[in-house]
Amino acid sequence: MALLVALASLGTSSWLELAAHWLSGLRPQATGYAALVYLASALQLQIVAALAIMGLTLLARLAAGRADNARRVTFDCLALLIYYAAGQGLLGLLLVHGFPRVVA
């Protein structure tokens, strides 16, 4: 259950970030900054898509009885990628929202 909540949270936060920029009127073809903002969001959504596939694979392995304490490499790889996705998302938010405020 925690896996589904984590995947839903990552996906929703990435999608909300992208939608907020679009609704604010920022278009990727307007400036280089706008293009990089959308690039950061697209990269985050790609990682979230990979996490969703890995999460569904893990759930299938759990349902089939193929994941347990002895065969836990799927858990470990998924956990590492979740940590990486969270860190990448935070760094992307810092660059997109924090850096322009510090410079201005």
C-alpha cells in the first residue's frame, strides 16, 4: 500500500508542477528558461513512469509469491530509484523556483 501511495504522490506532484506552469502562461517556446522548466518536468515524469513500471512488476512478483526476504533485490532497486526520483524532483524544484528568486 505504501508503494502505491509513493508512486501516486510522485506522479501527482510532477503533473501538478507541469500543469501549474502551463496555466500560468509559461510556454516552452517562449524563452530558454521556459524550455528548461518544461525539460525538468519531463525528465521527472520519465523517472516516475519507470517507477510505475517497476512498482507494478514488484506487485506482480508479490502476488505470484516470487518476492520475499531471500529475493529482495526488486525491493532494493525500487527503493533506490524512489530516493533518486525524490532527490531529482527536489533539485528540480530548487532550480526552477529557488534560483530565480535568489538571483533577482
